[in-house]
Amino acid sequence: MKIIKSIMVVGVMLLSTAFTNQTASVGGSRVLDNKSFSFGEELSYRVHYGWINAARITMKVSPEPVKIKGRTTYNITGYGKTFRSFDWAYRVRDHFETYLDSQSLAPLKYFKSVEEDSYKDIDLVFYDHEKKWLKGKKKSMEMPPYVQDVISAIYYARSLDLANASVGQTFPLDIYLDQEIYNLKFKYMGTETIKSDLGKVKCYKLRPQLVVDRVFKDEDDMTVWVSADENKIPIRVKAQIYVGSLKIDITSHKGLHNPFTSLL
């Protein structure tokens, strides 16, 4: 469980930024100009453990908005499932769900149901960003303003301006996971064109500053590539861990909000 949890936290951190140059304020609340995704988008990924095709991940934005406490939200779900041929080694059936405020792109509600071998866990959280308070099924606590969860962080990042980041620039991000707040950092590494199942894609390249522990051998052991266009969809994540290597690649997409101009 420690390995899966650590990869999830750092992987989401890689896909997320803390740029604020597109942020305005109305009535004390953050307002972001989201032009990168909309209702009905679906992204699918394949997970490799070494040379083994181990699992698939699907991320979906609901076709219609959902109201949470009178606020319009994007209902976004993430599903992770190992293939039956890999279940003998490590069985995963994970479901994550967030309700992302359409103006602030901060989560209002978060749900998690995971099954990883014999480990099972459920979490349900409501966020009050004005009061900086998080009310959870298992634990309530103070939180930083506009804290993200493991799903909402990816979509928050996609609304922001990576094109104007400086190579080597480091950014913080606060993530909630399993009754803990993680204060994370990552580095912008510039652009790179990579080969994917979709073809050659020009990408923004991001790298974390990892904590070397039982999971990671070196602080530079994970990298993510995000499409260098208005969509900013995650294309690839690679990680080296003590028990091998992981690679997550996009396999399909539909319902993109903008033309996929980074596909060469």
C-alpha cells in the first residue's frame, strides 16, 4: 500500500501546478478562466509494470454539470483496474471521484473507494475553502486555501499557463489524501516531443523533487509529459521505484475541448 499511495501522490503532483497569473477574485473567491476541458471529456491510459501490461486507467468528466450546495461543478471520476492477467501479482480496483467548482476549480466534494489486494478503504470529504476547513468521513481538519485532491489537481493544472513557465522553476501544491495534507513541489523542465500510441506529441515536461525513501531511490525518479496545447492532457508518466519501473501512457481520448494541436 505504501508504494501505490506514494506513486499516486507524486504522480498527481507532477500533473499539477501553482501558477496564479490567470487568477481573479470575485467576492473573495478565486475565479479561474478554464479553457482546457469541459463536460463529456474522456481519457484512457495503459499502465506498464516493467514490460508487463498491468492495468488501465480511465478519467471522465460528466456530460452535464452537477450542483453541490448551489454551486455548479464538474463531476470527474477516475477508475484504475489491473488486468485479470496481472491480478495474481497485485489486484487493484480503485474509484476516485471529485466535484470541481466551475469557477474556482477547487473541489467541493471528494470520494474514494479503493481495493488493492486485501486492503480496502473508503473516504468521503467536503471542503469549505472560505473557512479553510475539511469535513471528512474519518477525520475533519484545517486545510490550506484551495487544497486539491488527487483527481481535481490534474484538472486544476490544465486550466493554467505552462507556456510561460521558466525552465527550472519550482512550484508548490497542497494535496489531500487519506486524512493527510501533502505540501509538494515540482520542477518545470521545458518542452519535449515524445512518441505515444496516438503518434508524436509535443509536450511540457515536469519533474518532482522526490523524498528518497523506501519507494524512490533518487529525487529525480519520476517524470510526466503533458500535451503542449490548450488541452494540456497528460500523455505519459514514468517512474523508477525500488521494486521496478512504472510507465503510464495515454491510449485514447474523446470530447476534447480544443483541437489537439500538439499531435504532430
